[in-house]
Amino acid sequence: MSADLKTEIKKVLEKVKVSALSAPPKIIEFTTESDLFASFSTLCDSHILSAPVYDTQAKEYVGFLDLRDLVSYVIHAEKAKNTKHVCLKDIIVNIPQVSDVQVTISYLARRHRFKPVPQAASLYDVAVSLCGGGAHRVPVIGADGRVINIISQSVIIKHIKQHLGELPSLNAITVKDSGVGTSPVIKTSSHASAVSAFDLLDTTGRFGMAVTGEGDAIVTQTCAHDLKLWLKNPSSDLLGQPIMKFLQVIRSQDIDIQVPVLSAQDKDTLSYVIQKLEATRQHRIYIVDGSYHPIRVVSLTDLLKACT
């Protein structure tokens, strides 16, 4: 992406201060003394993947508690075949069997950096912060040092989409010419077991991947949202099923219907990609060839890195 286009995007994002953004009536957060089971239950019940953790003694935040960490322990246990999971509490209780260290809420939270911005920061400052260290959400800190808002990648993309009229270059540059995206695409066969698919996600540190069927054509994707659904009613037996069967079962219980997979072509413009992602609330779009083979994936992170 050209330096001129990046400058145009920077100007658009710098116009908005985070203090002007609407904030939720209540921020869900935990302390280093919080019960691990109760905290993970709150994440599941609140339909969120992570929340900040505050050290009441040090008077500072130590990081984010993230549901995906729980999945890592599940995968290790399932591969070892030494336990069965039928409820969330089973997973928490069995963590010591697959961990060499004492797992506390503080230990888990420190694995996910806490890099806040002040209320005076701009959306551009947030975008830059979101590009480093694997963070997908940036906390906003008030005068008292406590979190008053949390801004996600989707907020930045939505703002860019709303101001495409000020960014005509995004409608002139194609995905191919921009070089935006990641290749090769992490993928799994539709016949592979769910546990092997999520093991691949865990070991690669990715948030989502393509599921391919006959002829290696993309048929759907699986991501952190699916793991969150499974954690509501964890089942070892279901993890042993083919990934397509697994997704069919857990998604049938989801009231928040989402587009299972998004695709575009190299010839499509970045403006088109941004509009499609924002309209569907998805975090990634797969670039496919004429046979629907996924050749590249463009995530919100990829877009933010390209824009900044």
C-alpha cells in the first residue's frame, strides 16, 4: 500500500478521539483473586472471548484472561486421552494434569499483554497498537487508571468503511496489487477431526482457518467463535467428530447467525473487501482462485497493518 494512501487513512483516523466513542455501561473485568471457574463462566455467559485482569495489590492490570487458553489445555488433555470433558468445571479441574506450572488467573492473564491508551488517544493510535503483539482489543484507561472502554479491530474497520468517500484510492487498488493478506492459508480437511483442527489452530497461534472439501475448495471456516460455543457445553465425544459435523452441531445452538465464510478474488478492490467484512461482522475473508481454492486470507489485522 502506498505511503500516500496510508497518510490519507491516518488523517481520517486521527480525527476521532477515543473519548468520543460510546462505551458499554459496564466493563467486565476480573482481579487476580477471582475464581478461575467463575471467571471463565462469566466470559462464556457474556459472549466475549477475553476480559482484563486487575492486580488489587499492585494496583495495575496484568493482562487479559482469554477463553482460547482454556482450549489449549483441552487439546493437550484430549491428545493424552487421560480425561473426559462434559462441563466447563471438568476442564478447570483437569488443568493440573496437563500443566507443569500452577495455573492461576494471574498466570493466564500475563500471557496476553495489556497495552492501554489514554482517553486523549486517537483511533489511529489504537490502530497502531492493534498491529503489534497479537492484540485484537485495546483498553482505554480513565484518569483513575481503570478501564473505561475496550476498542476492537472491528471499530477501526467500521470507521474506515464509513469514510470511504474520503479514501478513493481504496476503490482503485486491488487485493493483488496491495499485497495485503497472508499466504499460504492455514486449512484443514472437512474430514479431519475437530480436535486435530483446533490443535492446528493452537500450535500456529491463529484465530481462524479454512475448512476445505472436495478438490481442496473452501467450504467454510472455523474460528475462536466456534470454540466459545463449544465451551458452553464441552464434549470430548464431539471433539472426536469430523470438523464439519462438529460445526453443524455447535452452530445449531447459536442464536447469533453469522456468515460461515467470506470469499473474494485477487481482482477485487480493498474497498470491496472492507465493506464485505464490516457488513458481515467477520474477522477474515479468503481470497480464492477460479476453483474456489483459498490462496490467501485477509484478516482485520492484515488490513490494519497495511493501513498504518
